[in-house]
Amino acid sequence: MRLPIRAVTPKTEFAEIIGWVHEVRDLGGLSFFLIRDRTGIIQVTIPKKKVPAEVLDTARNVSRESVVRVRGRVKAIEKAPGGREIVPEELDIISIAESPLPLDVAEKVPAEMDTRIDSRFLDVRKPRVRAIFFIRSMVTCAAMEFLASRGCINITTPKIVAAATEGGTELFPIAYFEKEAFMNQSPQLYKQMMMAAGFEAVFEIGPIFRAEEHNTIRHLNEATSLDVEVSFADHNDVMDLLEDLIVHVYGCVRETCADQIAELGVDLTVPAKPFPRIPYTEAIDIANRAVEEKLSFGDDLSPAAERAIGDVIGQHYFIVDWPTDIRPYYAMPYPDRPEFCKAFDLMHPRMELSSGAQRIHDHDLLVARIRAKGLSPESFEFYLRTFRYGMPPHAGWGLGIERLVMTMLDLSNIREAVLFPRDRHRLMP
Ligand code: AMO
């Protein structure tokens, strides 16, 4: 029976494994193969005079990255990976790989990001790259388990919609029979509508689509957002929840992904609570002490400003109390100083991870805010009507999964954290 490679130890007597040929070395009388599956790498040693003729024959024809089955005796050997090797009695090629390979999975020849993404299925065979996606899987599983334990209901909302969510121009139009439709930018309106539906606490992990034209190392045109919305909660309550989630997720990854963390060579420290909460005006002051292009009240934070503040704070933090004018129409203004609103961003020292707010739950105020943004309340009627039949106060946030993984693992490009990134120039694979 096939054993995962990791389960073959120096004490195993006999093993059958199936995996990809990671490396081939021929030293004349002796040849070595490294065979890889998702659990690890093992050396297969072929002393030419001591193995069956069929094994030798097959070994001569096998190419790197072919899938092979090996059955043989296991020997403890110090110098080999994992301190053991297999001397095969049987060797079959299950699926031969063409040569040359478009990409060196053993990473002896480095490849540009574009080459890597062009052959992503091969790129992801690299233990280092696979480790990223193993951890990403743990991040989303841990987040879901955490939110379920806090009473949040997992929902799924439409990705094909008739109206912009965030206002803005970053919409992908699509042809929807005889109507115009768009790929949804955010589950925002739907998660709020579920508050009117009485669900009280919901979450969704799903794609968001942003037609941002610029190609940067931290933007995707299709990203994954973890969205949360909670009734009878204000911005502080949902910041507490977000902070707890981040700490929980980091803790789970540290506990369960030690091998992957070691493979990536990152120092994964669980962030300490509470995260500082810095008012927007103070954040601007901190940034202006460091950046050349000074910011004024009402400016969004430039990447340089974010980095400057991050350098000073040195850990995860929130920027709170934003000017109402630069936040979406649904953010709740403070009643006593309506030029500021109950919105926040969760920041990693390198970049923004999440945005959120307490929402306006008063119908007429919401209509006024939509108008003030130059949008038409008519196109939001499906959303606005849910505010006319009993809408509880509520708050929530959206957290970018790729950015969370990127900052957690200190990746230099957001594309490292997506299997098949969509950017300005890429629709394939
Ligand atoms: P916002 O637009 O700030 O807020 O998005 C929330 C988070 O989603 C991630 N994100 C992206 N990641 C990669 N590429 C992109 N193009 C991209 N766009 C967004 C970021 C960002 O912080 N409706 C609100 C959330 C809310 O208030 O609940 C919203 O969508 O990490």
C-alpha cells in the first residue's frame, strides 16, 4: 500500500511510494533520484549491479517531474533527506513528463513571477510555494472556525449584481442577457441586508472584483474577502472581534504549520493585543513627520504614508475616526461631530488589511449620504427598502485574505498568495 513519503522513516522496512521525480543524479555505477509528494522528499538509490534489470531500464527513461511508483527496502542513511533511502525492487513510470520543463521545480534555476504563473501547476509543486497555500488554507479554516464559534452564520451572496456597492468606478461590467450587470466589488449591501433579515452575525469568504487599472504588488483584480457583519454592535465591538480573529488565526498557523513556516523561513510572531487605535488626524501627523509629500486633512493615506506610520507603530494597529467625506456612504458619522465617522482600517505595518465601520441604520440619513456621494438612491432601492422595516444598528468589516497571508508570511508580491492571480494583464491560466 502506498505510504505518504513523510511516513517513511529510517525504521520502516519496506515501502511503496508514489511521487514526482524531483531530481536525478547519475554517478555511473549508482544513480540517485529524489522523489517528492506533498508530504516530503525521499531519496531513491539505484546501485546498478544490485537492482532488477527492469528497474534499471525504467530508471534510464524517467525524466524529471514524471510521476513514478517505487517499491523497495528502506535503509537508514544519515546523509539522505530524512535520514533514509529506498533501494527499489520495482519502479514504474505512471506518467511521463516532457523535457525540457518550462520551470525548474527544484528551484536551481530561478524564475520570474510571470514565468511562474504561466506554469503555476508546476510552480506550486515547489515545497516553498506549496507551503504558502497550505498556510492559506489553514488561515481560512481557522477564521471560519473562529467566526462560527462566535455565533456568525456563514452566508453566500451574489457575485453578479445590478448596482455598484462601493460607488466608485472600479466595476467590471458584464452582459447579463439583455441587462447590464457587474461583478460584485464587495458583499457589503447583502451582508447588511442580512442584518435586516435578523441573522444578527454573518460572515462570508468569497471573491471580490475590482477593476483597478494599476498593477501593483498589493492589488488584484479578483481578490478574496472575508466579510463580517454583526447586529447590535458598534465599530469598537467589531474591531475587538477582528483583533481576536487575527490573533486566533496567527496562533493556529503557528501551532499547526510548523513545517511550512520552517520551509518558508519566516519568523511568525503572534501579534499582541490590544492593537493600538490611532485617530486619523494623529496618523496624518505621524506620516507628515516622515514623508515628503505632506498629507492634508481629507487625504487618503498614500503607500508611503502607510509605511511611515507602520514604521513608528511597529505592529498591527487600527486607524479610527476617519473624515466622513472619504469613507463610503454607509459609514456612520459621529452624531456630535458628523465630519468624522465610525470607520476604521486595520493596518499591518506594511499595508492596509481590512476596512470596516459602524453602519448607518437610519433610512433617511442613508439616502442623504448616498445623494451626497453623487449616487442615485433609486439604484439602491433593493437595499434601501430593507432599512424601512426594522433595521438594527450594525457594524462590520472586510478583510483581504491575500493581504493577510502576504503580510503574515512576508511575501514580496500579493500574487504569491493567489493560485491563479488576475491582474491588468492576466486572464490565464
Ligand atoms: P475595502 O474596499 O477597503 O472595503 O476592502 C476591504 C479589504 O479587501 C482587500 N482588498 C483588496 N485586496 C487585494 N486587491 C484589491 N484590489 C483589493 N481591494 C480590497 C483589502 C481591503 O482592506 N465593503 C468594505 C468592507 C466593509 O466595510 O465591511 C470594503 O470592501 O485588504
